[in-house]
Amino acid sequence: MKIFNHKSYDQPKRQYEEEVLVLEEEDELYKLVLHNDDVNTFDFVIMCLIEICEHTLEQAEQCTILVHYKGKCTVKTGALEKLKPMHQALLDKGLSSEIV
């Protein structure tokens, strides 16, 4: 008893076309890195990440824990023009950040 016809695998009736998208120009990706400090509270940093970087509560909590234990954490990636205002806003709140 045959379960499948092996010829249908070798010579399929359908033909497929593939589209390949090519990026003409790639945007450079930058990282907004938040650094640990001994001044600001967890709650304050979480509030800033939600307000400035548009994090969810869970994202902000995870980043804050990483910053505390690892010393720094990438909190946002993207184009330089997008990250500059966020970086400045974090600095204005008394947080330590950099764009790399």
C-alpha cells in the first residue's frame, strides 16, 4: 500500500516565486545605554524608563534590575535622531546614560 506518491515530491505541480527585499540603505543602529548610580531609587528609574523610553512596566523593571546588578543596560536601540532626545531627557532626570 502506497501512502504517498514520490513523483509528486520530485516534480511538484505548483511553482513558487520568491520575492527578495533588498535594503538600499541601512540605518545605523545605535544603543541608548543606562548606567548604574547610587543615587536614584528603583521606582524612580522605572518611572523614567516608562515615561521617556516608552517601556512597559515589565521592561522597565527588568532593565532596572540589569542596571543594578550588571552596571549598565541597553534600554533602547534605533536611529541616532530618535535616541538623542531620550538620552537628554534621562540626563535631565539625573540619570547616567550614553549613546553608543
